[in-house]
Amino acid sequence: MSNQTIPITLQWGPTGEVFTAADIDQLGTFLAAHLSGSIRKDVSFYLEVLFDPTNQVSGVNRIFNITQRIDKYWDQAQGRYVPITQYQNGDVKNTFIGGDQISVGWVLLDGRAISAIPGITTTQTSVLESLFGAGGNLPVVSPTNTQNLPGAAAFSSITKPVVLPPNGGMSGTYVQAEAEALRDSAAAIEVQAAAIQDMASTLLLALRSSTTPLLYAQVFCGFP
């Protein structure tokens, strides 16, 4: 990212003094004493903090919480610094982290009772209960890190057999050639059905066999 220019306005404070500088340092001191500066109103600065201030810091609308690694802005209605996030309560993500991340609002979906989740706030509890019921349990969501799935055309590439005789092609009396054709068609269908069954078994095995690293699911319930 290129350097950004901060729009600072400098204003000279008139002075009636007669001044002669003995050196450049004296001139600099004199100028600094009679210059005032202002920054454009729409320019703001980040304050880095370990913990959120309980009251708005004078002139500071945005902070960066180093502990939570979150940008926040001052919400006048709530009277506190509120996280800036793209997530909504109830959003779900896959992750390789097999535990809760309460400080940033994520809870592992592993079937626990909501009341048994350690460290969550009252607000986070309310969010989870609005999703899963008062006094309820988290759902169990087990994403699979799969391998060895059948190829994209694995099913469509199985040849569709031609059934003989065609529909309505059997004569009213017994004809051996027609019966033999029907027998051969049934045998071909059996082969293709076995191929579909084998491919389905391969797919099921791949879906049920999670490889390492294990994949987990978490739900967003808001920041503490």
C-alpha cells in the first residue's frame, strides 16, 4: 500500500514582535510557537489497546483490540466500542481448530448443552438459545475432509444398456429369439446395476472416511 497523505492545515498566528534569529534552531522555535495546525474532520486514527476502554476516548472513534485482533468503532447508542465484522450471528464456518474461540465469537458444534459451554457471555448465550432453543443443545456438525472420491463422470460414464425386445415388441405367442434377447438384456442390466452399486459404495466410503487433519464446524454467536 502506498504512503497516504494526511491533510493537515497550518495557520500562522500573526505576531507584532520584531525577531532576529541567531541560528536556525531559534528560527524553528519561533515559527513553531506561532503556527497552529488542524487535521481534516474526516480523518481518524486507530488507538491500539489490550482491553476496550469503558468510555469513549476523546476524539477516538475507532480502536484496534490487540488481544482479540479486532477493529472496533464507538457505537453511541450502545455506549461501547463495537466490533467491525463481516459475520452475522448464526454464520457457520469449517475450520481445522477443534475447539471454541470464544474471544472472537466462534463455538464448536459438537452437541454440548449450551449451558455447558465454558466462558461464553450472557449475550452469546442468548444468541445460541435463539438459534437452538432455550436450554437447548448445539447440533453435531461433522464436516468430512475426504479423499478418493469418484471422478466427476464416474456415474454418467456407466453405459446404459439397450433393452431388447423393445417396449411392445413381444409377439402374442412364445418366440424363443425374443425370450433370449430379453434374457441377455436382463444380464446387461445386472452388470450395469452392479457397476452403479460399486461406485456408490466407493462414494459412501469416501464420505464416511475423514482423513487428517480433521475438519470441524463452528457457529458465530457474536463477540463477548
